[in-house]
Amino acid sequence: MSMNFEIIFFTPVFLVFIGFIFFSISKKRKRSAKSIYKLIDDLEKKYIY
């Protein structure tokens, strides 16, 4: 009975933890892609125009 309680309790906690890690990584990637596009745009303005 103790084993069932641990599985029932820790599975959702583990899934929420993995979801939080995935969400934070995806947010960082979006920010980095945005910053890369901004850097390219700034370089184009500096050297082309």
C-alpha cells in the first residue's frame, strides 16, 4: 500500500517538473532567436545602409 501511495504522489510531481523544464527551455530559445534576429538587423543597418 505504501508503494502505491508513492507512485500516485510522485508521478504528477515528476510530470509537472518535466513540463516546467521544457517550458523554460522553450522560452529561452524564443528569446535567443529574437536576439539573433535583432543582431542581424542591427548589422544590416550598420554595414548596408
